[in-house]
Amino acid sequence: MDKIKIIIAEDSDFVRDGMRIILDVDEDFEVLGCAKNGQEAIELAKKNAPDIFLMDIQMPKMDGIEATKYIVEHNLGKVLILTTFDDDELVQSALKNGAKGYLIKNHTPEHLKQMIKSVHNGTGVMEEAILENLAKNTEPKTNGFCEEGYTAREMDIIKAVAEGLSNREIANRLFISEGTVKNYITSILAKENLSHRTALAVYYLTGKKPSESQ
């Protein structure tokens, strides 16, 4: 199996070097380079064609939100946002700009690796703590998530996605195939005009789509 090629963008030397060491010793990953800001990450990507960016959300010169927008628009790779801040506004901005996942930095090495693999395999990921924060701290909205037009099974799928379950976990819970789960999610995303499952989770929990963030 080909290694997952990664660029790490993080302005903290300690955090950046720590993640590089964790990934360098695992044969499933190859760290192509490290950057101290979003602009450096973009320049590295133009030369090295990464699969995944580990992108700090707050950096000098160009932050992770702005860099993510450029990376997605120019199809340079998938972005997994890293932050110490469980700020729902930053979550909304990252998702609006195309981030595929959002990870708080106090992770274990194995959790970091699993999140990277999930994003690489096409699954949007988000920390449970962030989802809970969104659900708890976002005020109810009149334009919230509308269940009308969805079957009971589709709502089961949506709620499971909002819990952070993988396709396999959803399939096991509902006693259906992973392929059926994938088809349901594809249909739901198309109906809501959302690009990935993490955005669907945020929409279900907050009643507000990422594209509607201020």
C-alpha cells in the first residue's frame, strides 16, 4: 500500500516536530515537509503533491482558514485542521473553506494516525468534544435542520453521522451494508447541497449549514 503523504503546517516547533516524529516512525506515512504558516505549506504542496495537510488553525502570515480555502480551490490535497480551540466559529469557517476534519491537539499518536487515515479514505472527521460544544452552545435557529422529507431510516443515518460513527459502525448498528450507508449519505448530502459528512453533522447539531456562517 502506498504511504499517505503529509505536509505539517504548525507554528509551534514543539508540536510540529512531535507530530513529524510520530508519523516518521510509522511505515504507513511519509512526511513530505513542515511549514510554519499557511503560505509555506502551499509552496511545499506545489512541489511535492501531498495527500493530507495537518493544518494549524492560527498561524502568522497566512492562517489555517485562509490556507485551507486556497488548498481546496486549487485541489492541492485534503485538510485536517489542528487546534487547541474548540471554537464553533472557527469550526464553521474551516468547514466552509473545505476542511475535511477538525482535531484538537491533545490527541494520542494512534488517534492522530486514525484521523489521518479516515480523511485520506474519504471520511470527514471531527472530535466528539467539538460536536458536543456545537450542540450545546449554538442557540436554536428558526432556519434549523428540517426533518421533513426524510424517511425514518434516513434520519437514523443522519443522527449516526452526527454522533461521529463511521460507515461500518452505522452499518452494524442498522444491520445494513456499508455500501447502502454510503449511498444514503451521498443522497442526503446532495439533497442538502453539502460537500461532506462533517458539514452534515454540524448542520444537524446546530441548524446552520457551514456555508451560512457569518
